[in-house]
Amino acid sequence: MQLDEHATSEIRRHISVIVAAVFVLILATSLVVRSDERVALRWWPSWPAPETCLSRTWLQIDCPACGLTRSFVLLAAGEFAESVQRHRVGWLMVLFVVWQIPYRLLRVRTIVKTGMTRLTTRWPQRCTFAATAILVVNWIGKLCGW
């Protein structure tokens, strides 16, 4: 079956998300959380990564994603309780990232087999909306002291 330009573009988009998800998971296993709460490569713990959250750096206010990197890293190291301490819903976000891999592979397979690029269901968009809403509600709760 010959794929049109739209199908090829969709396949590229899905593959990009797969690559990003795999990169995030590999990076999480390649980092460590130092005692000063900075993250560094496992091989060079004395060289921490720079602070990347502009909200925290400029406004001294955590953003909805503050702590997610540390949460991912600690979860990859098998430290669930420590992970939840850094970000209460980090484990859910890890599941969301992991879920992208089989879902996107299935979408690519479907496009290749059928040429269909249009989804008949809205649940992927709803899952993305739910993940975003969970981050925001958690952030508001944290700001309110919940």
C-alpha cells in the first residue's frame, strides 16, 4: 500500500513521540539526584545540570512540573516513596510517558496497514487533557497547602 503525504507525516509525528518517550526514560535511568536536590549524570555526579525552571529561578514559585525530573529519576532508581516526595503525581506522568510507546507503535502499525490516519475515538486527547489537568490541580493543591 502506497501512503499519501498526510499518512507519512502522521507516521513521522508518532515516531518522534516514541523517540522522545524513550529518550526521557533512558535519561531518567542515566541521572542521579544529588543531596542538594540537583540532578547530574550518573557518571559525573559532581557536575549538576543547570536549573531549568524559569518560574522557580525568576519568580521563586514552583511551576506545575517542578520536581518531575527528580521524581522520574528516583522512580527509575526504584525509590517510589522518594519519588512521590519530589512530585506527588510523578509516577502517573511516568505511566503516561511509558504509555506513549505502545500506543504510538500501534498507531503507526494501523496507518501502515490501513492508510487510516484519522482516529475514531477521542480518548488519546482526553488522556492528554487529563494528564495536564492532574498536573495543574496538583500544583494548585501544593500552592494551597493540600
